[in-house]
Amino acid sequence: MRKKAIVFDIQRASLHDGPGIRTTIFLKGCPLDCLWCHNPESLGKKRQLSFNIEKCTNCGDCAKVCENEVHSFINGKHLINYNACDFSGKCIDACNFNALKIIGSEMSVDELMLEIMSDLDYYATSGGGMTLSGGEPLSQFSFSMELLKQCKEMGIHTCVETSGFVSIKHFKEILGYLDMLLFDYKVTGASAHKKFTGVSNETILKNLDAAYLYGVPIILRCPVIPGINDSEIHFNAIAALDKKYPNLHSIEILPYHTMGNSKRISIGVEETLEHLKTVPPEITANWIELLRSMGCNKAKMG
């Protein structure tokens, strides 16, 4: 049986997920539950219904074709029972205003390879390739391994963006099929990491060590969230990793943004994290200055 996975996005001509022009594949499913996640639609492995209230005209056409009473209109408000959706797509076809869509489609490795290989010329001229992201792509290990193997067989540069939270055995198996690793460093300290991401950082740190010792070029990606990890302790820890791993390719600082809020609403998640705010450029510039004063000269804005 050919391996399949639920893909929630394919971004072609991507310039921010590794070197050159890239095709970035986003797989659904993540074992972490980061408080600030800007891709909440990536957390679950199953398909999801998404509703954009700003595009809805309350015409009611979706309710007319839905057999599971997912859609109802009460006092002029469009209400959705997300759990009742069977993903038949009838409501999406009936909506003339593109207010509804299904997030996630089942795809095989072969189907994805056709997408990836359509941009071979761009990879060749730019030094780009394929990046596997998510969610946590390594949570669907067999599928990710097969896709990376096929890319390597075709001479396509491979990159994985990962939280590092995957079994050490699986992580070591996949290293031989990577040309680059985008490795997230989220929170400093075991208890804080557990509190804000839902998982321990013990395995993550061991896998970072394994990747470095193996020799895979690593871009350390560090999301900075106001009020959570924008502390001197955390920046000191980033600088310490730079000293511990002097051959890191680079360290990218990723300031928090609020794009995930509208996504949460669209998939029926009530919490919108309104208390977390995007910080101004002068603050993010101070972060870089602070890191460089600590000797972390690889730090740059991601």
C-alpha cells in the first residue's frame, strides 16, 4: 500500500524555508500544543472545516445541501457544528462566496513528488529544493522518510522543519536524508517548556545534539513570544547554544505575530490569544543587539 498523509498546504516558490526557491509541504498533526501556535489548523491530523465569517452573506445555501445539520442560522448569525461535518464538500460547492473550505487532503508520496518535481528548474538555478514542515512532519515518520528518500534519489535538496519532538531512534534514521534542518528552540527550562508547549524538552535537546554531531547544517529557529520567553534568561540560553554548537548555520529570531487568531476562529477554536501582541520593530532590534552583546553573532531576524 502506498503511503499517504494529510497535507494542509503546499507553498511553491517559497523563499523562507531553507536556501533558494523551495516547495514547502505542510503535513497536519503535531504532538505539541504551543500556546502561540500560528498554524492552529496544523495541530490535528484529521481534516477540518474552515469558515470565514467575513465572506459569509447568510444566504443559507450551505444549510440547504448539508445532510448533517452542520450549518444553522439563528438571529441572523451563521452557526457551525464543526464536529458533525463529514467533509462531503457539498456546502463548499454551494457557497458562491468562498466562505467555506476543507483544510487537509490525503495525498500519496507519488502525488507530492509530481508537485515537487514540477519546479526542478527553479531548484537548479537557485540552489533550492523541498522543505517538509507542519505541524510536526516527523510525527508521520514513515511518510516523511519515504518522501525524503525519493527527493534524494532525484537529487533534490531536502530540508525538514521540526520541533525535534520525535523518538531519538526515528530522528537518527532520518538524518541521512537531510541536507538541512530547521530546528525550533522554543522555551528555556524543562518546566516552562512543558507549561507552554505541552511536552518536555528532554528529547528535543538530545535530538538537537544528535543532529549537530551528525553534521547536518542546522538553522536554529527561535520564536520569541512577549511575556513568555522574551527574557534575558532565554536569550542567554540561545547564546549558550551558539557557543555549544559553533558550526550552526544560523540562528533566526521569529517575533510573534497574530495571524493565528483568525485561523482559530475559522476552525471553531474560541481562544484567540488577544492578550498576546505583536511587538514593534525597535523591540525586535533590541533582541538582536542583546544576543550579539552576549557573543551570539549568528542571530538575525527570521
